[in-house]
Amino acid sequence: MASASVIGVGYCAPLKHFLTFTTTTTTTTLHRRLLLFSLSSSSSSSSPNTNNISTNSLFSKRMERFWAHSGIRKNIELVAYLRQYGMLRSNKVAEVMNTIDRRLFVPNGNPPYIDSPIEIGYNATISAPHMHASCLELLEENLQPGMHALDIGSGSGYLTACFGLMVGSEGHAVGVEHIPELVASSFRNIENSAAALLLKEGSLQVHVGDGRLGWPDFAPYDAIHVGAAAQEIPQSLIDQLKPGGRLVIPVGNIFQDLKIVDKKLDGTVTVRNEASVRFVPLTSREAQLRDY
């Protein structure tokens, strides 16, 4: 395992994921994904406190102000930052994230290049850039040209667009989102991005649907990503996973793990934990919009 700075984590409801940020330059040996420490937004201590996850929205505003003055004004600078701090290591993933400009997928008035989830409406967010980088790297071998990829809870369309570039026009990248308004806005986002031609040709698609059921039309899939936490891994997604394919999905309620599900060539399935995370639940449209 590589040396890295101690990482602090805060959670700002209703954001999907933990926001990670460097809190000290003390060097320690830890895995960049597996160890997540929670830290009070009002404390500058580097000592982790696993019982103190901040839900203070001021924390998010403080971090946004930090990033607003961090000098990162371009997408290429954001990708360089992720690489500099070890949150992005793959050259291919870096190339794709440089090509798909995050700014096009973030609502106007929000700083597009902060390493934080950003609300996009309807109790949904676009994930933090480091989370996108991690998921793309975990799925990289299953996002080769000509392969089929499924993005459940596609939201802004950002990750679906990245999938599209990676599998190319000879493959299929499919996003499934159960909020029709988000599907409509994701179409506009993708049409303004470097993945526009793939959308026009039909190799990249976004559909309104219940992601818990997958999308059988282009199954089996080499890669499946789920952007919300399931109580258990949906059997429909395992069924739609190709032998040799990989599913990345957060599972749990209060305590959640990002699980890596690999289906071997003989059809047997293995599951392992990659990281402790915090996502909104994978649920029905009605439940998601209940308090919106």
C-alpha cells in the first residue's frame, strides 16, 4: 500500500457520497479507498472520530469556498489534481475525464471543478470527481471498445458519457434513471459534450426506468455501475452481468460498502468489499421525491 496523507470525511445531506479532503500532511500508510475517517467540520484535528459525521451544510459551503479559491478553473486542472494526489492513476481514465468536461453536467451557478458531490435537483447529485475516477478505474478492464456498459441511476449523464467514450461506437453504453426530468437534462448535457456523436448514433442511450430491474435490451453487460445504495444486490443485475463481467454497487443502509461483484467465465459469482461509502438509497421514484 502506498503512502498518503490522512483523509478526512464529511457528509452533507442529502449528498450521495462522503466528501474527502486532505486534513494534514502527516504521512501514514493507508489504502486510498479502504480507509475512510470521519471528521467534525468544526475541528481541525487530524485525529479520526468515527462517531462524528458532520451533517452541517456550512461544512459543504466552507469546502466550496476552499475550492473556489484553489486555483482550479479548468477541467484539465481538476484531472491533474486527482492524479497529483493519487486519486486517479489510470492514463485511460484520465484521458476520458479530460475529454468529458464536468462543467457541462453541473447546474449553472455551481462551481463545477470542486471535488465534491453537487446537487442536480430531485434529491439527486452528480458524484464527486474522485468517486467517478475510482469507479471508472474499477471498471476499466470491462469498458474496452466494443463492450456493453450499464449505468444505473445515471443522473446528470456524466458517467454514462464516460462509459460511451470508453466502449466506443462499436459498443453500447446505457444509462437508466427513474426521474424523467433528469433523463431530459442528461440528454442536453451529453449533446453538448464530446460524447454527442455516440448519442446521435445510438451506441450511447439514456432511458427512463427502474434501475433495480436493469435494462435487458443490451444485456449481458461487461460493466454495470450503480450510483445508489441497495439493501442487497439485485438479482436482476447479476443475471444481466456477462460472464467475465463486473458490477460495482454500494450496499447497505446506515453502514454501506462499495462492493465489487465479479462473474467468472463459468458463471460463478464472487463479491468483495472495496470501500466504506455513503450513498442515497436505491429506491422507487416516489420515495426519492417524497421530501423534494
